[in-house]
Amino acid sequence: MTLANQIVYFSEREQTFDSIILYMDLDAFFASVEIRENPELEGLPLVVGGNPKTKQGVVSTCSYEARKFGIHSGMPINQALKLCPHLTMVRGSFKLYGEVSKSIMKILEYYSPTMKVAGNDEAYLDLTDVVADYEEAKRLATELKDDVYASEEITCSIGIAPNRILAKIASDSDKPDGLVVVKPLEISEFLAPLNITIIPGVGRKSFEVFSKENVELCGDLAKLPHQLAYQKFGKYGLKTWKLVNGYNTENTGEKFVRHERKSISEERTFFEKYNSWEEIWIRIDSSIDAIVTRLTVKKMSFRTITLKIRFKNFETYTRAHSLTSYNTSPKHVRVVVMKLLEEFEGKKPEDIRLIGVKISNLMKIDDNQKTLTQFFNNIG
Ligand code: DCP
Ligand code: MG
């Protein structure tokens, strides 16, 4: 391989990964909602879609039990019934799916200010500025899964990876109720045993082209010299080759939407010593006023209050408390901050170097979120 070839085939950007992306997709979405509404359907091969009386129409989605018979989305109902004559059919309550979807997307918004809703049951969150590393991203994902289940009683699968395409593949690789993390150096090893059709865009036709050249698994493609991948499968083949070899084939972040901020905070570093808690409290009070003013301007309410306190030896503590309902009053922030401060009563006020107050878990009072409204207009 000559240097000239390298310049043709690779760009510098493709060598680096600096994002952490989470992708979430609900499991058997419409079917899961139907089962939640009618638990007797649990465990049955179930399809949503079509007309149960005339047995016409197509499958919108089906339970994992129905998938064992080879049934899938988009299949004509009569074909599905041939594969599984005792199939249970429900017509579908699309308004309800829209509501469930809306409520889940709201939950997701709390986990990152940068989010892209990709469909009625799927979304990407950019966690790059939210977490320190993949371990923290995994903890956040576990929390998110619990939150989704606690609020809507349906499970989801999550993939975490350095870009969107890999996060989606990771999520698809372990359904239902999966959580798969793929770090930059693990990409090629993770993909190698997977069928090449796991890659979005590689459908039945592309698979035929690949398999004629003995490429069925991602690892089969990865092993080819890149020039050969280009020769045999063209530009798209080379891009896929890069993906399976752990190169970064996409410019992450470009299509993400930044939505409303997730917290408002103020920190005060003390450059002089304050000898009494009263003096400290005056500073805290001014922070609270500043925060609540910004909250009012943004027409938002809050649920969580966090206190951060740093002492002269740089020992730093953060303590948070969540109210049972959304609130807009500075009085509540004061009461909670005072309560959180009690833990530090034994310390000397003159040793305090910084005090921070943050309110989070924010919600718009008028609750009109443009991106979601647009999104729901597209749901039947
Ligand atoms: N859907 C549809 N018609 C299709 C594909 C999907 O009506 N051809 C609807 C029904 C699905 C929802 O969109 O429940 C989400 O699509 P997914 O592809 O994510 O499928 P599921 O969530 O049903 O299953 P999975 O567990 O594979 O994500
Ligand atoms: Mg889904």
C-alpha cells in the first residue's frame, strides 16, 4: 500500500473518536403497549396491525414470540397467519402509542441536552459532554432503562458507542431489554462475529452481493484489503469496510438538536473569608435569586435542587434533593438548601471556598416543545 493510496482511501478525521452516543429503541413498541394494556396477551404470538375480522392488512409490529415464527413488520397478515395459525391479532391504538412515545421522549430529554428523535420509538442522545467515560455512560443508561420502565412499563434496548451508526448496531445486537457498550478500541472485535446485515443499509440485495464474495459476517469484510473492498463493492463497500475495521465513518453531532437547558446554576468562589454562616448565607441567597430570575424568564419549573460546597483543602461535596412535584418558588430552593447545609454545620464557615446552587429536572410551564410537536404530527 503506497502513501498515495492511503491519501485516496482515508481522511485524518476517520482515525479519531471523540463522542459518546447513546441510542435507545423500544422493544416491540406497539405490541409492548398492547400487552401492558391487556396483560393476558403476555407470552402470546401477537401482531399489531391489519383487520382482525377480515384478516387483511399488514403487520405493524409483532411480539418476540411471533417473531419466532418468522413474522415481521410489513408482512401481509394472511402470510403471518400461514406461519402461525393461532396468532393473536390486535388492531392497534395509535393515539395511545403517540402518548407513550411522547412521555418516553420527555424522559430521555433529561439525560442529555443534545438529542435526536429518530422515530416514534427511537432516539439518539449525545452524552459526550454529559459523562466522563463509558462506565458512567453505562450507569446513566441503566438509570434511563429503569426510568422508562417505571414510567411506561415497557422495556427498551440501548447501545452506547462512539458514533450513531455503531450505537444503533450495538442496540440492535441485543434485543429485547439489552444494554451494549462498544468502546472505540472494541469496535472491530464487537462487529466481527455479527452478520453483515446488522449494518443499517445492508439489506437482502447487498447481502447477496457480499455473500458471492464469501462475505457474510462483518469480520469477513474486515479481513479483506481495503483496495479489494473498494474494487468489489465500490464506495459504499469501502465505507462499510472502514466501519467494520473500527474507523469513524461519520461526523457525529451534526444532526443533533440542542433542546432546552437541563439545569440552571450559580457558583460563588469566596476570595475572602467569611466568619459566620450568616455571611455565607447572604451569598447563597443572592445565588438563589439569580437562579430563580433565570428560571422565571425561561418560564420553567424545577424539581431537583443541588448544593455544592468546597472547603479550603479542596474537599468538595455535592448534595441533592428532589421535590415530589415541580415548583417555581425561591422559598422552596432556600428551604432545601438550608436543609442540605445542615450536614456541614460542624465545619468552620471561614474554611469554605465555594458554594454552588443548581436547580435541575426542569420543565417548561407551557410545555410546548417544538421538536416533539413536529415529531408527533408525523405519527398516525
Ligand atoms: N412500525 C410499523 N411498520 C413497520 C415498522 C415499524 O408500523 N414496517 C411501527 C411499529 C413498531 C414501531 O414502529 O412497534 C417501532 O419500530 P421498530 O422497527 O423499532 O420495531 P419494534 O419496536 O416493534 O421492534 P424492535 O423490538 O425490533 O425494536
Ligand atoms: Mg423498536
